[in-house]
Amino acid sequence: MSDDEGPPVVKRSRIFYGSLADKEKERLAKGEAPLGRTAVRAGIDAGNINISGGESFDLEEHISERQAEVLAEFERRKRARQINVSTDDSEVKACLRALGEPITLFGEGPAERRERLRNVLSVVGTDALKKTKKDEEKSKKSTDEYQQTWYHEGPNSLKMARLWLAHYSLPRALKRLQAARENRSIPESTRTSQKQEVNKSLQSLNNFCSQIGDDRPLSFCHFSPNSKMLATACWSGLCKLWSVPDCNPIRTLRGHNTNVGAIVFHPKATLSLEEKDVNLASCAADGSVKLWNLESDEPVADIEGHSVRVARVSWHPSGRFLGTTCYDHSWRLWDLEAQEEILHQEGHSKEVYDIDFHSDGSLAATGGLDAFGRVWDLRTGRCIMFLEGHLKEIYSVNFSPNGHQWELPADRRLRQHGQSVDTPPVGAIKDSRWPRRESHGTGHFIRRRTNRHLFLRQNLQAVGGRVLISPPTVTLQGVQIIE
């Protein structure tokens, strides 16, 4: 700047008086954009203002969610303090179980368990426990309704069979009761001495003969009514007849294709029946039941109707009816004269394994894998007695000849008419099943275990043709026959 130049000119800003609305209206009238929008657009174009795609983070909303969680926790604790929990520890465990929670945790005491139940109820609400109790009551009610006894109308053949059974059993029961009254007149000392003699004779048993029964284990054996033959069943599917007492094979019965569960003689076989008539009945694991005579090695008839395994068959004392036990939780009664099934009886919760008929012909006893036994009145179809006490499966049930006692061998305990007789341990035999016992009028006594041998023993003395229960002998062979 030179000295000739004068002082700098001061720029004075212009001052507009009045409203800018008139100026803005003039700009809009000329078609120019508003001043504010032009400035914002200029800022966006210059990159000074960042405009996103609409996404935003609401800080206040996030803070409110956190506050809601805290408030909800306070409300839960407030509800927990207001919930009354029982001081009975067993009831607390029951409530936890009903809610699907573990009834106890490691190192947890009753106080901690109550507090845990209170916390669970504060979350799910007390109504959940009430609803669970209602559901349990409803399911229990439906279960009770399902377990109620119900009846349906049976065929006329069943009615006629029950009338026939009543006429058959009542005279026999009268004779049995008369014999029991006569037996009561015998002094107690005499009866005790007779039992002692039988027990003493059973202690002097010895092996009479031995025979290989089959290549596979024997599952069942049964004497003929005249005690001159023995029928055996095998897992190979074969049934064999043996002479007694020399144990020579008489005939091999071929007809089953799988494991044979049992073979039994007709009550009148070898006595009044002819050899061409039906003298034996057998069953197998494939549900087949076959009838045999003593002239042929092939079955004379098949009983069809079982879709599952048939464990045992048993003849009614009259010889007219045949009972079968099935793995469909039922047992059946067949009328061989009418050649039809007259009764399909349910009642066991598991498979039915064995059946036996009363000597009068009025009752039938069944034992199942549910560890319970039942006694059925064939004349009415009702279960008249429920037998409990075993802890494991029942594999055999037998009536006593006196008519008012029975035995149910299972879980290595023999229960007879409410009394139990412990058996000594048999270490060499791993099967927990107690063998089925068969007593015969001439003194024969059978003990069966799963193996291939036949053993014949001779009892030198018997009282009244009856053999009482003897203690088991430790043996690795399969079938013992004592005469």
C-alpha cells in the first residue's frame, strides 16, 4: 500500500427492514427453490450432511427395554414373595415333579428346594400347577374308567358251556367236601405222622435211569394218566413219547416248526380213550396249537386263532375243554366238542404264561409275567381272587389235589396258600425260573429245567399216592422224574 493511497474503505453491511416473507414470495413466484431447501441440498451434495437409508438407532427405546427387564425382575421377585409354598418337603418334591422340574439338585436342602419351587412358580404362575393337578386328576379318572369291569353279551355257546360246567363241578365239589370232612375226623397226630413218613421217603430218592431227550433243550414233560408213558416237548419243534420207567422212545411227534412250549395228555388218555381219539395237545411259540392221537406221528387237528406265542395248554378235568395262555395278555377256553373258542379272557397287564384247572372243574388259575396270579370262576366268568406277593414273573401255577391250595413258583420262592417257602440257592443254574412241578396219583414227581437230559428217580414209599413238595437238588441236567 502506498502513501498516496487514502485510508481503506470500510464495507458496510446492508440492513433490510421488515419481513423476509415478501422476498421469499418473490423468489417462489420466479420459480426458484426455497432458500432452506437449497441450503440443505447444497450441504448434502457437498457431503456435509449424511442421509442414511432410513435405519436409525433409537437410544431412548433401547434404554426403555432394559428398564422393562429390570422392572419385570422386580415384579417377579414381588410375586415370589407373595407365593405360599408348603413346608412339607415331600409335597414340594411332588410339585416340582408335576412341573417337570428335577425334584432335587446336588447339595440342595429342603429350604433351597422350597425357594427353587417359589422361583419356578413366580415365572410360570400358580395356575400352571393347578392345571397340572387337573390334568393328573383327569388322566387318573380316565385310567380308573378304563380299569373298570365291563361286560358284554357272549354267544349262546358260552352260556351252554357254563351251565354244563356248573352241572359237572357241583357234584364233584360235594364229594370233595365230604372227603375233607372225613379227613378232619382223623386225629391230628395221625395226619402229622403220615406227612413225616412222606417227607422221610422223599429224602431217600435215587436216580433210576437217564436218557438224552433231544439235541436242544427240553421245555416241558407230562405223564400219561396210567403212568406208563411220558411226553416231552423240545425247542427243536419235536414232541416225543417215552415209556416209563425204562425211558425208551416210543414215537416222535412231528408237526411244529418252532419251539414247543408244552404238551399235555388228555385226562382220560390211556384209560378210557381209544388210541385213535385225541389224546394229547401241544402249543408252540408261533401260536400254533395241535391235537395228537397215539397212532400217528402227525397231528390230527390244528386249533387256529392265536396270532402270538402260546406259552401253555391245559386240559379241563372233563376233557371237553382246552385252555391256552397267550402272549397277547389273555387266555382262551376252547370247546372241542363244539370245535370253537367260547371264551377269550383278558385281565393280566402282561403276557399270561400258565394255566391250571381246579379238580372240580369249576375254577381256573392263571399266572402271568406281571407277577400276579388270578383265579377265575368258569361258571360266571368273574375273577374271584387276585394273587399277589411275587416280585418277578410267574411261570407256573398249580392247584393242590385237596382243592383249596395252590402254588405259584416264581423268583426262587414258592408261595402256597399265602405262605412262602424259601428255596436254597442253586448256584449252577442261572435261570431264575422255578421249575414246574407235576405230581401223579401213583407217586410220580417231575422236576423240569431247560436241558436235554431225562432223569428217572424212584420213591421207595408214598402215602396215599400223594407226593409233597421236596427240596430242590443241585443238578446241571434238565428233567428229573421221580417215581
